[in-house]
Amino acid sequence: MPESLFFSLNFVHPLMEWALLGLGGWVLYLGINAKKVRTGTSEQRKALVSGKFAQRHFLWGSLFLAAMVVGNLGGMVVTYINNEKLFVDAHLLVGLLMSGMAAVGAALSPLMLRGSQTARKIHVAMGMGMLSLFLWQAVTGMEILNKIVGLD
């Protein structure tokens, strides 16, 4: 495999994760509006119901989970290909934690469909916690990328 391809692989994970951070914000927006459809005033519900926010939140959230897992594994594969080892550091461990949080949040869907408020609260906590960690991951990921390209 050409050396330039090895080097180019270093950018796939960061680009995908930045896109995922934006997608996470979109999923959050859809989730907030889905809640407003469920719990808002009758005027709010009327205005929002046509947006099918709950269905879109479920669809985009599922895509988010799948892409997060693929991106997480892809980052580890590229690191291993380029270094013949993984660096077990906070960035890797927090990324794995975030994938687990996304999976737990998605796994609560059947309980939420049955009306469990506890499941909803855990789902929201997982999502908000994961997006908060994602912001930290963006910073540490850029630090790692700067080391790879020689800016650090």
C-alpha cells in the first residue's frame, strides 16, 4: 500500500467524527422537538406534529449510533495500521465509553415506547453526557492530529 495512502487514512476518522458531532447536534434538536410534541402546549403540538420529530429522531439517532461505532473502530484500525499498536489513552477510552452510551441510549427505545419516564430520563442523560464528552474528544482529537501532521 502506498505511503501516501497510509498517511491519508489518518484524516478519515477525524473528518467522520466532526461530521458526527454535527449530526449529534441535529439528533438533539430532533429529540427536543419530539419532546415538545409529547409534552408541549396544544399550540406547540399543533405546530410541530407535522414535523414527525420522534420518527426522525429515531432514524437519525440510529444512523448516529451506527456511524459512531464504525468511526470508533475505524480510528482504532488506522492507529493500529500506522503504529502496529493502539495507544490506550483517555481519547480512546472516552471514545469507547461514548459508543457504549449511544448503545445504551438506543437500547432504551422499547421501554420509552411503552411510556417509561425513567428510560426517557436515562436516554436523555446518556445523550447529553455523550455530546458533552464529544466536545472534549474534538479538542483531544485535534491535539492528536496535530502530532501526526507535525504541528506539535
